[in-house]
Amino acid sequence: MTTPPEDLEPFREYVRDFIAREVAPHAAEWTRRRCVPRSLHAAAGAAGLLGLKYPVAWGGLNRPYAFTHAMLEELGASGWMGCLLSLVLQSEFSTPHLALYGGAALQRRFLAPAIAGTCVLAIAMTEPEGGSDLAHLGTTATPVEGGLRVTGRKWMIGNALLADAFCVLCRAPEPVPGQLPRLTMLVVEATTPGFSIVRQLEKTGLHATPNCEIAFDDCFVPEENVMGRPGLAIPQSFVANSYERVALAVLALAAMRTGWQSAVRFLGARRAGERPLLDRSPWRHRLMQDHLQIEACDRVVRDAAASLASGRPDQALVLMAKILATEACQEVLRHAAQAHGARGFLDDELIGRLSADARALTVGGGASEVLMDALSRLVLPRVMRG
């Protein structure tokens, strides 16, 4: 494994070089194929980018979270999020669950190879009917001798075509009336009898990161594949889910800042009569409104990332960062695409790719409406208590 630079600015350049070398020359072909190759994960693992925050014992680099934050900013700003999200799903969605709750055996079998890029993991929570509503999860894990039998379907599962194993959220087969279901997360290998990929889903963006519907038909999962304590996946997942939500907020912030900067340069170069479009008050005012949004989001996202880096993430702050940044990203990039005219709607233009790929960020990691409801349950009782 190549060791990345130990200072942040050279590290940022290291990440940009990785994207220019390993992604940009191939991105158009991967987009047409609707899937990145497994070799991208192997290259990222060899470059040390999949285990920045993890201990050396697992093959990681034990770097401060600032390095992960910087990497995510570079990925989000690159314009190749449709390809690079596949790596983020590995490093910020799947592996945190194993790192926090997997136990030594699962970490040895799955986490260390995932950090090396030789094993691809996928997180499987969302379902066809329930979406982000985990309270009405349909996939069941029925206890049997030596393990559990898993039955159900999951939907919009990123990296499913590439995955060697899935971190699957399930419920007990018979929920207690009036109570939230007891949820358990466990690892299901792609070679398990009864597992199948139902279909790959066609999307309007993020084309090279494959999303699929998958099915579990009475899959036997040994008890050693259970992560943490059975029935306690919801409280256990608070910290792990914070990694993915902060990651999406950072990606959104970087994407909208890049799109905004592109709009400024385009309007400065584009002329209407004798004057650049940038001299027109309506454009200048809109750009400044978007600048205010970007800078406000930047402060909230950085505070959320600092909270996560402390090891005790402030859940309200994490939710605010994810909601604010991903929602603002939609508006800022819509304005930026409009500023570019027809170029804003072309796949081979940076602004076109940014706009198309960013649309999913308000849904991934929990839809904004669901997260807003979760935020209200944290914030409003504090006010009521005075």
C-alpha cells in the first residue's frame, strides 16, 4: 500500500492525482456500462483511501478525521461523483458498522479486506415499500439453531453488483404491538444460498455506482455474523449512520461550491452586448444569495464533522448538517446550471454532471423529511424542558 502524505494540502493533491489517474480517463466508459469495476476499489485500497480513519491493525492509517473530510471534499468537487460514490459507500456507509460493532472475527474476515479494497461491502437497509422508514421494516431474521434465517427484499442498494457481502438490517419475525421493532444487523455473503440480485435500477444520476433490488429467500446466516447485540441495531447505528450523513453533507457542500465557482467564471466570461453577464444585478444578487447558503452550510458541516471526529457525534448537529447541505445543494446547483444555459444540461459538462449526481443526496442516508422528523424529536423536547 502506498502511504499518502501526512500533511493535509499535499494529501489533497494526492487525492486529486488519484482521481485524474484512476477515474477521469475511464469515467465515461464506466457511466455507459452503469458500473465501476472492482479494480477501482483495489486501486483506492492500494492508495490508502479506504481506511484513513481506521487502526493500523486493520490495515488502516489511523489518521485524524480531517483527512477523511478532505478526501470527501475532493471527491465531491471532482465532478465524477457518479463513479466515486462507490468508494464512499464502502468507506463511510458500510465499514463503520463493522468497525464499531462487528467484533474481532467479522473485522478480520470482512473489514480488513474492505480497507484493502479486495472485498466490496454494501449496506442494505432501504426496502421497496418502506424507503427510509425503518420502523416498518419488512425483512425478517428468524432465530434457528446455529443462526438466523433471513427473508425479505431490499431496494436501491448501492454497490450490490460488486458486493462480496451485505450489512443487512432485519427485524424480529413477530413485532410486539405498540413497540418499535427490534432490529438486528448482520452480514450476509453474496454466495449465501437464497440470495439473489433481482434487478439493477436505472437512475437519473450517479450512473456508474450500481443500485439494485436484492432478495433474501430463507438465507441461513450463522450467529457469528450478527453485528453487536441482537435487537439493538437502532441505538447501535446512531454513530455508524453519522459517518454516512456527514459524508453526504461534505460531498454536497463540495459539489455546490464547485458548481457556484463554475457559474461565476462562466458569467464573467460570457458577454451580453458590451458587458459580461456577471455585471448584471440579477445574476450578482443570485450568486451572493447562493454564496451565503454555501458559507452557512460550511460552518454547520464543519461543526458536525468535528463532533464526529470526537467520537461522540452530536446527533442533532449531524442531522442539521445533512439536511441543510443536501437541500441547499439542489438550489445552488439549479441556479448554477441555469447560469450555464444549455451547457448545464449536458452529461459531458462538469456542471451537468454535478447537477444530475447531486439530486440523490437528499435521499441517501435518510430522506430529508424523515431526518427532519428525527431532528424534531431531539430539538423540541429540549425546548419544552426549558
